[in-house]
Amino acid sequence: MEIPELIDSLQREGDLLAAAAASSGPDAAIPPCPGWTMRDLVLHVGGVHRWATAFVAGAHADPAAVDFDAAVGPSPAEAHLVDWFREGHAGLVSTLRAADPTMQCWTFLPAPSPLAFWARRQAHETGIHRVDAESASGPVTTFAPDVAVDGLNELLLRFASRPKARPVEEPRTLHVHASDAAEDWFITVGPEQIDVSSDGADAHCTIDATASELFVLLWNRRGPDGLDVSGDAGILDLWRDSVRIRWS
């Protein structure tokens, strides 16, 4: 996806998240995030938006140049929680739209440019947490195929492929096919690395579903129930144990 399309996606996802938060209320439980309430979710995403805005607006090349707490500011009163979120979201969107495409600043994943990185990362960060927010009361909005495919590529080729120890002795391969986008990923989970390719031979498990369903599944926001799964579905337990992306 191009940068303007990613920013459009960020705009839409943030608007949906705010609407879900306003509808469910601050005390609603977030099923995909055990122990979190809507208040926790909104404070987290709203804080990340302000933190990201600070890097882009200030063109900061050093990650230590932006103090998270200072960028976020004081927590809002509960009655103003959703308005606070909307303000930070709007600030991020406008900052990204106005940014010089050649702007340089700190990033933490490979990307064609810093602006492309932040537009992509914030679009998908907001989108997955929008799923969390909507899951409090339902229904959950479907991602457009191009957005879901881009999100899957970020997850699989940027996040999941980073080397680290994995709880597996022998490599296991999961093949996921996006039925509405003609896209395939062969995901091999090994002891120290996850390798991803667009083609392969035998897989231990194959899942055929829409790109949106796969995006939500591989971000561990839903189970495989109702999807076309063949082979050893236990590999999905391995995936959940192997890929845990946490804020730090």
C-alpha cells in the first residue's frame, strides 16, 4: 500500500475504535486482551499515537529523544477519554499527511522510508486494536483485502521473522491462503527463526480464509473455528506461543 492509502486506513481504523469505545464504555472487558478494560486499551493506543506523532513531527533520529510519558501527557478524566483519543488520533493523521516524504527519523522495522514505516505501523497498530475494541460488544468490522494483506506482510516479514528462540525442536510449516486476494504465505517456525515465503511444498497445516480472517487469526485475535483448516491445527498453538508482540 502507498503512504496516502495507509494514512486513510489509519483514519478509518481510529474512527471505528473511538466509536466502539464510546459505545461500550470505559469499564468494558476486552476479550482478546485478558485483564484489560476499554479504558486501558484507549489509553494505550492514544498514548502510542502521541508518541509516534512526536517522532514524525520532530524528525527525531534518536529513540531516546522522545520521552513516552512526556509525549503522552497527563491521563484524561474519564468523561473525556474518547475525546482525548480522538484528539491524539487526529494529530497523528494530520502530522503524517503534512510530513515531507524525505523526512528522516527513528524507526524500528525496515521500510522504504521513515514516513512509510510510521504510516504503516500506526495503521495496523490501530486496526488490530480496533478489533480489540469492537470485540467488547461486537460486531467486528472486516478489513479490506488490501489492508489485511499489507498487515499480514508487516506481521510476517517484519515482526515475526526477527530471530529469537522458539519453543519448537523441529521446523513446522503453516500455509495460509487468502481466498479473496490470491496471496499465499508459507510460514516455517524453527527453533530460532521464522521463515516466510510465497511458495512452498508440503505444509503441516493449511488454512484457507479471507485476508481479513487470516490477519485477525495470525495476530491471535481469533481462533480457527469456522475457517477451512486441513492438517495439524496444533501448529496454531505453536504460532501463538512463538509470536507474542508486546509493547516495551
